[in-house]
Amino acid sequence: MRKHFQAFLSVALTLTLSGHAIADIDNCFMEAAGRYKVPAKLLKAIALVESNNKTDAINGKNSDGSRDYGLMQINSQHLERLQPYRITAPVLVRDPCTNIHVGAWILAENLVTTKGNLWAAVGAYNAGFSTKPKVQKARRKYVAKVRNALQRIGE
């Protein structure tokens, strides 16, 4: 199943990076949502929680030493997998559309891992899949924030 999403990402990001610039970020959310079969408003809520909709946000304060980049705060742990698609940290910061597509791709992968459990996938977007109580608590807290953001933007 992972190969399926890698192929999907390759096509999607080739289109995005090949000069097909989408000026309107809302269109990027809609396009990514359609391509990866995740709700556009949910992606927008995640962006609101992650970066407060700041496209050039960078967070280098994670406890594991990782950094987060751009609108969807893509964690540096994904950079190695993104390398074949020529997606680097600077691309994630300067190209919000690519950043949104990568965020949607990660969420879609999480949905596969959680067998379609949307809120478990959302929690894992932020805190991963560890079964440690501290991580489970972090996932619940993050899900509550995203639900709240969904209400604010009009679920």
C-alpha cells in the first residue's frame, strides 16, 4: 500500500513542481484533498493548528531534535522519503502548495495505517503511532485542537 502512495505523491508533486504553480492556496487544499481523498476542511484545520496558516513557519524546537516546515509543519523525519521527488526543507517553506500536498499525503498514509480511522490518523499526524501513554495523551490533545479549529472555520 505504501508504494501506491509513493506513486501518487510522485505524480502529484511532479505536477506541482513542474511550473504548474497554483496561486490560490484554497485551490491547493481542494486539489490535495481530492488527490489523496481527505477532507479539504480538515487539511485547513490542521494548517491552522500547525502553523496558524503561516506558510513560511519553521519550528526547530521538537524534543527529538527534528524540525517542522511550512504551512502543514512537515516534520524533518519525512525529508529522506521526499528526497527522490526533490522536495527539501526550503521547498516546503517557499512552496505552500507542495507543502499542502505533502501534508495530505502523510494524512492519507496515516488513514491507511489506522484502517480508515480519521481521528486516529489526525492524532498520528502530530504525535505518531507510539502506544506510550504520553504520546496517546498528545494525540488526544491534538485531535481536540483540530476539532476546535474545524468548528472555527465552519465544519
